[in-house]
Amino acid sequence: MPITYSQIRDTALLILSKREHSRQELEQKLKRRFPDHKEDVANLLQELADENMQNDHRFAASFLRNRLAKPYGKNRIISELRQKGIKQDSIDYAFSTEPDVDWFELAKQLKQRKFGDKVATDYKEKAKQFRYLQYRGFGFDEIHHATQDTGEE
């Protein structure tokens, strides 16, 4: 039995009902499932965008909230959004929806959660904390703030 446009649309809606997806993610999933229907998939993606059922701005904002809860730093979040095919205007929109994020405090909370309140005194431990926070997407100034003695502030 041949696959119909309606079946492809139903599959897309099922995927979108579970969580927000970027256009690129949805396209990849549909093309894997329906490799012989690339034109139908392209038409459907445009249709879903026109109907606001798939929206990269909304996806980026949702993704940002999810990553802030983990917490991840701005650099990592931006990198992940770009890997998911999100354009700069959607990234800017997402960050404008969360204007009160204190990246310095977020880095400090993560450092305290992972390594405790005690300030590292030896180079090896400081380097370990620095690498961890850098991996999580925080910048040098944020990491420096997070790893300093709270009595210095």
C-alpha cells in the first residue's frame, strides 16, 4: 500500500506532539522514515511552519529553558542550537525571552553543586573545575567568578 501525504503529516504531528522540534530535526526524522517522499516532506515542513505548528523561534526558546535548568552556559547552548539548524535570529529571540539569566550565578551554583563550597587551592583541582565549567559552556569570566572565594566579593 503506497504511503500518502496524510500519513506523512500524521507522523509529523505525532513527532511534534511529544516535544518541540527544529525544522532540521523534523526534516531528518521524516526523511529517514519516508526516504522516497522528499518532495512531500519539504512541502509538509513548509505547511507546518505556515500553520505555526513547527516554529524555530518557539523551539529555541523551549530548548533554552530546558538547558538553563540543567544548567548549561551560553556558549554550549548556542552551539547546540546551531547544530540543530537554528538560525541566529531564532537564537537571539530565545535569549530575549530569558532576559534575567545571571550566567555568573548559574556557573557558581553549578560549581557548588558539583564540587562544593570550598575553594580549590591546588592547581590540579582548579584545572578540573575550570575544564568542567568550560565543557558546560561557561566563559572565562563566569568560570573565574564561580571558582573564586566568596569572601573576596
